[in-house]
Amino acid sequence: MDILFINPRTELEMESKIYHREPPNGLLTLCAIVENAGYDVDFFDLSVQSMNKLQRYLSEEPRLVGITSLTNTYNIAMDISDKVKEISPNTKIMYGGPHATFKYAEILQQNKNVDYILCGEADQTLLQFVQRFFESENPDYTRLPNLAYRVQEKMRYIESYTPVNLDDLPLPARHLLDLENYEVGMIIVNRGCPFNCAFCVRQKIFRKVRFRNPNDVAFEMQILTRLGFKFVNLYDNLNVNEDYVLKLCQKIKETKLNLNWGSELRADRISIDLATALREAGCKVIAVGIESGDPKVLQQVNKQQNLESVKKGIKNAKSAGLAIQAYFIIGLPGETLESFELTCKLLDDLSLEPGIDRVNFFAATPYPGTALYEHPEKFGVQIRHENWDLYDNSNLIMELDSITFEDLEKNFKKGKEIEKEFYSSLG
């Protein structure tokens, strides 16, 4: 085996949420890139496979192991790196993902088992790195952008950004999976976001907004239908360009797919025409990030969203027969007891239906790379700790100048009670 890619377990175990496991498409796309270049590649997903089985994979001594993680699974990823070196000491480890992108220097300093870190959009860097790694006894990485590594205990890193054309990427290497382990399919439709919310890193990783050709997306949906999937999620915030979504829906209709699907959308940009097109193309549910019912809180975190437009957008979606999954955030800068009441009032005004629609309340989390993490003083917040295991949107990580921590915990508790009311009605 040349390369083994490993995905740590990522699911949260919480009673109030229903998770439908999806294949990790980003990592599977990287598998396809290097496999298409002629390398022997395998993939291991700890969300559905055991650590004991991983040890058998590692006993084959792959020359290179790639590990990804979120912030809250960083320590798990490092434990995996320890296991890799214990079983196969000569295997080199490359690490990537959003946490790695913003904490690469610290990681290389603290964990000697990590040999290389691929930062940002890794599609192009990966292939160049792998070619150098396998085709030269003394590979030269000095001009390779977005790769962090050590040379004689000194870190080297050159940052550069060339957005990949999404239409040039291969389809994810789904043949490496046991598809029976995955309930829902996933298709990446676009990258990037024109907005710059203080709690999100998407714009920093995917700096240019790009969409795939609608024909390619519809074709991939056909493939997932043949693979046996009954439901697919399309990512991410498709209606930052409404014209694109309308074209995509038309193409999906033309293919006459027998496939239900869902997507994340901007709630304030859902016209009745868009909602109708989504329904006619087989869309059943949309996820919308509302975050707060207090305009001042939204403004403070640069969530450029008019709440009256949100109400109208959700009304349009409901009238078209779409189910809603509404996301709210507790603990954003400027939150007060009164602002939470505004959020509850907004939720009442949306007339969401338990048993049909869903509501989630997440804890505001200052992920590395976000403005909240890099400039907490600007937002009147204090980051309590960097216990990465707890950076999972279910723990309050920040203290705010605008509210006592005790009252913030009360808001979060109330939000979770509301959340359970919606989920307890689901069949």
C-alpha cells in the first residue's frame, strides 16, 4: 500500500439530534486524485470501522498515512498518529483539515509524529507532494505551497492560493467504502462564501466562490441513485447564487431522478420561485442558519441577514412544502437574556412544526481561524480554554461582556429544551 487515508470518528452522541451518517467526500476526493495518478490507495473510516481493524491495515506498513480532523477531533487524530508510528515506525504522516490549516506551526512543534501538514484546499498541493514523496529519494519541497514541514527542527511553509476548478476534480473514490455503512449520500456542489461571519472559517479556507457544472452534479446524483442511496445532501449554501440553483433544479428535473435530497440555504434569499423549483426537483428539506433573533447580535458578528427577509424566505419554503432545519447559536457576542427572548419570539413567528421541521441550538465556538478566535477582545469575549475536545458546538467556550456566564448557561439550557420539543415529535 502506498497511501492510507484515515478519517477519525466525528459523530456526536446526543439524544436531541438524529444523525444520518454521510461518507467524508472531501477525503474521498483526495483519495481519487492520487489513485488516478497511479498510486495504491486505501481508505479507513473510524466512524464505521474499529481501531482493531485499523491496526491490521497499518501492519501492511503503508509508506504514507493521511489523517484529517476537525478541531474537536484533533486529539483523536494525534492519538491515531501515535498508533501509526507504534505499529509502522517508518510510515510518514501527513495531516490536514481546518484545524491543521490554522494551527500548523503549533502542531509541528508539539507532535513529532506529524511529518507534513497540508493547509487549506489540499487538492493541488496533495498531488504535487505525493509525486515528490514517491518519485525522489531526496524530495525537494522548498517551492511547494501550502505544505508545512520540518527541516532540521525548523519549520518551512509557503502560503499561496490558487483556487481549484471544481469541474476538474474527480468524483469521490466511493468504491473504497462499504456503502452499507452510510445512510445518506453527499455531493459537494460549491466552495466558498461571499460573506464573512465572525464565527466561520469557510471564507478563509475557500477564498473564491465557485460552483460545479449543474450537468456534473445531476450526473453524480444519478450515480448515487445507482449505488442505492435514497437521500442525498447537496453542500453548501447553494443560493448565494439563485440563478445557479434554478439551473441546477431544472437539470435535476430533466434527469427524472427518483431521489430525494436536501441542502443548506440562506434563509433570507429564498424566493417563492426558488422554493417551488427546489420542491419540483425533489428537494425535501433545507437547513438554514438563522443564528439569533436579535439584529444587534447578528450585526456584531457580521452575519449580514435581515430578519424580515428570513421570515419571508422560510414562509416561502414552507408554502412550497419544504421541511426546515433551523440553526441557532447561543453565546454570540452581545447576547443578553433579552436577545434570547427575541430569538424565541422569532422562532414563534416562523411557525415551524414539530414532527416536520427541526430546530438546533448550538454553542458559539471560537474555532481557530475565526475572527472570534483571533480577535476576542474586539468582540467583548474571553475564551475560557483550548480543550479542543470540547470545541464541538455543544459546550459554551466563551464568556461575554454582555451577560453573566450563569445567565448564558440558562439561555443554552432553554434552547436545548426547545430543541427537544421538536425532536421528540419525530417518528
